Amino acid sequence: MRYIGFRTITILLLCILLPCQAAQVVKVGVAVFPPYIQKDPASGSDMLRVELLDLMNAFQDTYRFRPVVTGTIRRFKDFDLGKYDMSTYDNLAWGWEDRPVDASNVYLRGGEVYVALNLPGRSEDYFNNLAARQMVVMLGYHYGFAGFNADPGYLRQHFQISFTNDNEASLKLLLLGRGDVAVVSEAFLADFLARQPEYRDRFLVSKKKDQAYAHTLIIRRGIHPTVNELNQLLERMRKAGVLKPLWKKYGVETDAD
């Protein structure tokens, strides 16, 4: 019988007593939501990058949060089919009410604003009667002016609506005169104007918000990580100062209290 050395036996015992298992993969549904979720230019494909997930993966090794590309319209169907189990930058009020999910504590706040061309005579009053404006919005998104009803048929029935799949495209439709008012996130607008400051004086931005964001992680109930684990992870990351540079990059000075 072949001799087995003491070191080999020790390693085998350690593997039995303390198994070195690979991190558990958690499938995270992602759809374009700039600047938080956007195409990864380094991938050369339609893969989406979520920098929050990159930080979560780097901060711990129990779970591996893996993006699974979905869409703003099909994301609930994909969830029901089990294609993913978690969602980021989300909220229970955005269509999750009747599904077996839990929401983490709020980790980031923000909002969406109305944007129009900055033409002579226009002021904040221009945003008072949105039903009279040609609205430019992202297909599948929930908006305050529409009572958070994202159904395209409902929106077409009650508003003059143009749909896009990209917030930058929404602003460019305004510049082309193919819409009156676009609705975009404050974080996206700050990022867009930082990259293209020549447009800063071209836009009139509302003082009032279409909605105030209270971003949470949505997780399928009954699986791991539990919502308590996610809350603990986010809190550890916050205390370690891992999140603040990301929020600052997005034009949000602090994470949620």
C-alpha cells in the first residue's frame, strides 16, 4: 500500500473538517440603468457592469454575485422563471409587491428630474402640465407623473409618449426637437453633463422631482443570502468606507442613513 505522508493526511483532514468550498453564486438580474448599471465597454458584448456588485464580490468571499442580463420589460418574467434571484438599485414599489421577495434596507437615495430645452421664456412653470407635453421616457420604467404605472398601453392612452431604451437617447431626442420633456435620474444627468459640459446651458432642469429614489436590494425569499445577510454586508461595507467613493462618483455625496 502506498505510504501517505503526514502532511497529506493533515490536508485531507482539514478539507473534511473545513471544506474549502467555492463561493456560492448568486444570480443578479440587471438591466440598463445608467450610471449605476451600464454596458461594459471592456467586454465587447452586451454584458452589463454593476460596480456595486464588483465591490460586494471584492469585500467578501462567501457569495459571488453574478450579473444576469435581463430587460426592463421582461425582468419579472425572468425572475418568475428562476433566471435570477436578486436585483440591485430597486424598490418593492416598482412591481415586486405580489412576488415572494424581501427588500434590504435603503442603501442609496436619489431621484429623477424633468429636463427640457432651455428656450427663451421657459421656466419651472413649463413642467406644471405634463399631460400637454411630449414626454420622453425609458420603456419599462416606473414614473411618478404616471402613478408608477409602467404599462406602455396605459402611458400611450394617458400621455403623449415617446419611448427610448437609453437615457442619453432621451436627451438627444430633446435636442432634435422630437420631444418636450425627458425624465432622467439626477445621477445620470450629472454624469452626462460632466462628460459633455457643452450641453449644460442647453437644458432646463426642473427643481421638483418626478420621484425620490430609495434604492434597495431585492432578494428571493427563502434563499441565501437572506435579506439580513445583505443588510449586514451593506453595513460592513458602509462602515469600511467602501461605498462612499462609488456614490461620489455617481454624484451622490453620501450613502443612505
